[in-house]
Amino acid sequence: MLGVDVDASKVEMLSRGEVPFYEPGLPEVLQRNLDSGRLHFTTDIAEAASFATVHFLGVGTPQKKGEYAADLRYVFSVVDELAASLTGSHLLIGKSTVPVGTSVEIIRRLKESGTEADISVAWNPEFLREGFAVADTLHPDRIVLGVDPEGDQDAVVAQVEEIYATILAEDTPFLRTDLATAELVKVSANAFLATKISFINAISEVCEAAGADVSTLADAIGYDQRIGRRFLNAGLGFGGGCLPKDIRAFMARAGELGADQALTFLREVDSINMRRRTAMVELATKACGGELLGSNIAVLGAAFKPESDDVRDSPALNVAGQLQLKGAAVSVYDPKAMDNSRKLFPTLGYADSAAQACELADVVLVLTEWAEFLELKPADLEPVMRGKVIVDGRRCLDPAVWMAAGWTYHGLGGTPRV
Ligand code: UGA
């Protein structure tokens, strides 16, 4: 196997067995494959073109600046470079999250490129979660493969089945689809997950107004297997490099196809989600006695979710930044995302531990539910803090523990009666 990236420093790190981001279990997998001599890395796409006959395409599709649509320039540049380098018979398997219609556009580009190679295109969306990438890859809950009706579909399916043979369990569903369906499966799944989170966050607004407890409500509705408890955790909402930009790109693409009305609800999903950040800033302000200027706030968590060092569109950092702009002194700590946070928000204050972030703090906010924050006890923070106020932005703490120790506990989405 040969991995290709344009970023030479990443290629060097990977070649040395270092993963350039935090992903549990991945360094071990990388090392095993380097040691066995099965895996190499390069920046040279022409080398990859001559090395393999099957090419996985997994480049980023970020949101375009100032627009909702996905930026496909990286996808097309790989396709154009491959087309120029390939000879013979090849299979190009897309894994990137793309607007529906992209693979057909790739096929058109390949035809127009005048390449001598015979290149089949298939689409095989990726469903892994950051933090669980290894387990999700090795034990997929389904494989979706979109194939080109004008190509030799059976041959393509057989080739992909062979590639995945070692990870496919007997009962792993393997769905063979057309290209458009495969592309749409991915964005629909992410849109559904985003909708589920915003649904429970919208309900949390009603719970808060009515004095009800959204966490118990989520448990209760989650027992209905048609609903399910997963992704019903109310709080600060979703961020990261996938859900926010994917729902926006999905809306943009539906609009281009003349089906914009179908997805107007996603605008509401997005707006409920962004409202959580405002609600968190308001709750933190209330916790500071109504005045941020002169308040010291400890922010625990910067990554967009636990088990990740990814701070792209991180709700936690967004809130920390807003609080600082409004006059608070903010000290942020995250177990894994400190370097990335410093790069993205260099003006925030940073600490080397949760206890250090809490030194002289009036209020502590838990904004990413890392396991080490769940284990914090009032007695750990009392010796260093100025106040005894905790705001639980992820509804992940036990309010009774904090209240019993004489703390004021606020939960985003309503404080349960204990
Ligand atoms: C998401 C999807 O879950 C993956 O299936 C998909 O493959 C991936 O995007 C992708 O498109 O590549 P990921 O971005 O790693 O995975 O993160 P999630 O676990 O989905 O969490 C997203 C956000 O939702 C996080 O900020 C998390 O804190 C938030 N969240 C999640 C909630 O606010 N409440 C929940 O109940 C669950």
C-alpha cells in the first residue's frame, strides 16, 4: 500500500511511524504496517499511479469560503493528476464526502482528459467517526458501493469485495448501488445525525422553559427502538469538520438540483445548533453574576468532541472566544487539543491541566466531555478556585455531587432538580 499526500511534513511523519493527529489505536496500526513493509508514503502522485491499479480518493471537501457549497478543487486536482499519469486498467474508488453528481463529473473529466488509461470509477463512502476510526474501519456496520452502470459492475464489486475480504464479517451488509445513491447515503446519514442532535437540543429549550429534564426525557424516548438513545445527548451541539459543513453543502447541492425546498429544515437544524453556543455564552454570563468583565473563567475542553484533537468548528473554542471578546479572562485546557487550539485561537489563555485552568476562576465550564473531566470532584477544584460555580455544557456531570458540596451547578438545556 502506498499513501499519498501533498503535505511533505505529514508524509515524513507517517513514514517515521508518527500519526500527525490524535486517533486512539492508529499509531499501533501504522507501526505494524510499516514494520511489515506493506505500507509506504509519498508526495509523488505519479509514483502512486505506477504503483497501484486501485486508487482510493479520500481528500478533504471543505466548505467554500463565503458559501454553503463544498469546495471540490482537491478532488478534481487528484483526478486530473492521476489521469495524466495512469496507463493501463485502473479502478478509482471515491471515499470523500461529496455533493451528489461528483462521480459523474469525475467520469466526464477523465473522458475529456484524453487519458490512455481505462479508469473505472466507484463510490464507497466512509462512515468512520473520529476517535473510533480504527474500530469503525475494521468493523464497519455496512459497506456501500456505488458503481458505474456503464462499466463492468460485477468486476468492480468483486475487486472491492476482495480488498475488504479481511474486514467483512459474514453479516456485514454490502449494499451495491448506483453512484448517485452512494454519494447521497453519506450526506443523508450525516444530515440525519445532525438533525437528531438538533432535535434534542430544541426539546431542551422547551424543557428549560417548562422546568423539565431533557436528559431523562432523552433516556425515556430513547428506549423506543424506533428512536434509539444514541445521538440524543443535549448540550453544546455539534461541530467538527463533518456535520456542520456537510449539512450546508447538502442544502447547496439540493438547491442546484432544484430540490431546495426538500432540505430547508436543515437550515433550522443548523440554526438550532448555532443557538446552543449563544445559549452557552448567556448561561456562562449568568453564572458570572451577569458581568463578564473582570470574571475569570476556566474552560475545560477545546476539541469538538472527546477522543479527538480536532478543533475545526469546535463549539467549545467558539464559546471561549466569545467570552473573551466580551471581557472575561479565559483559561482553556484540553487533554489533546492544546497545540491545535493555540494555532486557531492564539489570544486565548491556556493552561497545562484542568486544575491549572481553574486557578482563581470564578466559574468553570465543561465544554467537551473528556473522561478526565467526568472524574473531577469538587474537592479537586475547591483549593484553587475563587468561586464554586460549575456550568455543564455537555450535561455529562452528576449535578447532585456538585450541589451536595455546596457548589452552584448550571446545566445547559436546564438544570435538573436533584
Ligand atoms: C461524523 C459521523 O458521526 C460519522 O459517521 C461520519 O463518518 C463522519 O462525521 C464524517 O463525515 O467523516 P465525527 O465528525 O467524527 O463523525 O463526530 P460525531 O461523533 O458524529 O460527533 C459530531 C458532533 O456532534 C460532536 O461535536 C459531538 O459533540 C456532537 N454530538 C454528538 C452531540 O452534541 N450530541 C450527541 O448526542 C452526539
